[in-house]
Amino acid sequence: MIDPRLLRDDPDLIRAAQAKRGLSASVVDEALAADEARRAAIADFERLRAEQKQLGKLIPRAQGDEKAALLEQTKTLAAQVKAAESAQGAAEDVWNAAIRAIPNPAADDAPAGGEDDYVVLETVGTPRDFASEGFEPRDHVELGKILGAIDLERGAKVSGSRFYFLTGVGAELEFALVNLAMEQAREAGFTQVIAPSLVKPRAMEGTGFLDQAADDVYRIEGEEMYLVGTSEVAMAAYHSDEILDGASLPRRYAAFSPCFRKEAGSHGKDTKGIIRVHWFDKVEMFVYTTLEDAEAEHERLLGWEKEFLDKLELAYRVIDTAAGDLGPSAKRKFDCEAWIPTQGKYRELTSTSNCTDFQARRLDIRGRFPSAGSGQAPEQRQPEVRPVATLNGTLTAIPRTIVAILETHQQPDGSVRVPKALQKWLGREVLEPVAAATGLGG
RNA sequence: GGAGGUGUCGCCUAGUCCGGUCUAUGGCGCCCGCCUGCUAAGCGGGUUGAGGGCAAACCCCUCUCGCGGGUUCAAAUCCCGCCACCUCCGCCA
């Protein structure tokens, strides 16, 4: 949710922001009208209610005819109050729907336009040149099979398309990656978290995932519960309805959880392998900080993502996502895309978003800060309560990370060199092909 | 899943039976001031959050006693539903 004051004070700013995302500005006018109607309804109700309370006070002390007259008077007033109250409630509902329909304005630095209008900020490392090494790289599906690491056939048999089993070194790879990620997170001062992946509607709504991504969200039949597509959802709602001590910020969490996505709009895309799946595990960084610090924290999150990719010795680039491709909550988003040799292109491995106070307003997460109190003597300053900023960033999304590692570090015989940083957690330097294939029907 | 209990402004707590100066009591903590060689103690005051009126504020008003309805002129208090926690039983990893 954007700051209502911003909408009221500078609607043209919001109109321009809508245009930058390629969206209509009509919601702005709807929201402004709703705001006016709402305030009128509030004034109506409060005037009647105050009158009712005044009269109500006289009743216990009144006697006889006087009392009867008062009761008669307040009876009709009570009906008016009731009507005004429900009118106010209706006006609030309209207002809430209107203001929530407006996404977070993109940062000035974010490129305008849609999915293809990203800007490449940086390219790190060089894609490995298999041609000059004299062999054709195998894709991760084949490598996964050779290594006994990924079982797609049985995934499909048991759970359907876009499911898989990680087996043997595949499973070990996940644990190693999680350990490596958590080690880095701990060293950077993050609190490690295992987060629930089943949440109530409030959490989903609050993080903006029921807006345009609603089709991608799994709902639990017969229950008011959703499966999260990222632990960002649980971690944002973690402090919902709380007022955090400003001195405790930034609060940094590294959360592990399974993630579930219907991938409704991506039929036919990435149908092979484990690039795009309905379920995967992920370690997500989630930060609560001040609005003033959010932009700098965003850079730090990007830094930690790059550090992790560096440890995996991958070639990647960083892109600045265009406004139209941001989620509704995000003001700015950086994606780290790793080079996938058999696809001949960079694919998103991690992503970090600065959601400023957008999610915090929806989830009612605030901080208590010493007042800036211009002109006032320090001793007169009351602490003030303001929304905080939330940011998130992937440390590692397991399947895609495995894809990048296998394909990038493969050797002609189908074995895979283990990046140095991962060796400690994997207990070996090379992943060797397993003797016998263990495919379906084999 | 069943039975019983609890939920009050950071924490603890009075109030709920029997509706009306409850504009929610007191303590702890915290903040400001006074007093005092220092500290502690003592004294006085302040201390939920949201929204509206306004350019803003000392100001005024409304809402907020787990949440949502209802009854009533009037609800922390009565009624209904829900949620969370505790105890016991059942089930289970």
C-alpha cells in the first residue's frame, strides 16, 4: 500500500508512476474520489456519534418525563448513528480497495517499460567456452541422470510434470548449498529461520501476491490457507501488527522454506528439467529496516547475492528490472542471472527487491523512532511511530542453482567439478557418474 | 477431534456476576522535572495505537478492553460466532 498522504498531496506523481509501469492512471482518480467520500462519511458518523454520547450522559441522571423525552430523542439518533456507521464502513471498503490497487511507484533509477526493457548493470565472469575445450556440454537433465542426482521421470510419475526427486549427490548438493548459504548469512549477521510455507490470506495479501500473481498461488481446498511461493511471504508477515524498536533495525533474517508455484502462465516454457518447477526449496534473505536505509540495504542484499554466486564460481550478470516487470510491492528489483551453457543465455538465479513501506503498510509493521522534532527541545520530543521498509533477496533457489553448477562445472566424462567453497559441505571435489543408470524401466 | 479455563493501554493487574461520571484502577518498567556530595530512595507529572477536523499545532472529536456480529438510548460488562493460548482426554511424527 502506498502512503495515502502521497496520493492526496501529489496525485500527479502517482499518475506518472502508473505510466512508467505501463498501467492506467484511472485508479488514481478512483482512489482520490474514494478518499473524499470516506472522509465525508467519517465526519458524518463522528458528528452523530458525539451527539449521541452527549445525550447518553444525561439519561442516568434524568427523571420522569424528562427521561422519557431523552430516550425518545436518542432512539431516533441511534438509528441515524447506525446508518452513518455502516455508510462509513462501506466508504472505507471502497477506499481500501482503491488504494490497494495502486502498486509501489518504481524508483527513479529503475528503467521504464516492460519485461524486455531491463538494463544490464554488470557482467561478472566469462561464460565457459566449451567449443575451445573441444567438447559439447551436456544439459543438466542428462548430467542429473548420469550422476544419479535428479530423477525427473519418477517426479512426474509420483507428482506430475514439473516435479522431480533430488537423489544421491543431488540431495547432498541441496544440503551443501543450504549450509553454504546459511554459513554466509550467519557471518553477515542474519538470524537463521525455518519458515512455514502454509500461510493465512493476510500474509499473502500483505505481500502483494494476491494481486497480479494470484493465478500462480496454490490454495488449500476447504481451508483459508495458501502455499507460499517464497518465504518472503511468511517473513514479511512475521512482524505483522508489531511496532519494532527502531534501534533493533535492521533486522536481517535468512529463511529456509519450500516454495510452491502453479506456473499457470508458463505452459510450454522451460518444460525440460528443473529450471521451472512447481516446488523447490530456497534460502531467502529478508530485512526490516528504515525507509532511509532501504536503498543502501538493497545494494547490500545484491552484494550478498553476488558473493554467493562468486563462491559457486559462476558467470553471471546483474540486471535492473524495468518498472513494468516489478511486482506490485517492489520499488526496484535487481536480478542475478547466471550463464546456462546449454541454453546459451543468462537465466535468473536470484532476485532482490526493495519494497520500501509498501508491504509494511499493508501488514501494519512499524518502528518506534526518536522524533526528528525540528525546532523542539530534545526533552519535548515524543518518540514517533512510522512504517518500516522491507526488502528481500534470494540467497539460493536450489534447483536453478544446481542447474548452473552442473552445467558450468561439468567435465567431458560427465563428472562435475565441485566449486571450492562447496567442497567443505559436500565432502568431495568431484561428482562422479554413477555406475548403473537408475531410470524408470531400467 | 472432545471437555474445561483464560484473553484489559510494554509487562503484571482492578473492573465483567448486577450495563450508565470506566473519560478503564493500581503496580512495575520507561520518559521529564524536583530534591539529594554521587548512586539508591523519595516527591510531582507523563507514558496504547489508529483516524478525522487543520497549512500545522498546544487544541477538539471519533474509534480501540483478542477479532467479528447482535441486543440496548447506552456494552470491557449481556448474547452469538470465530481466533489464540493454557489444562486434561483422544490421535499422531
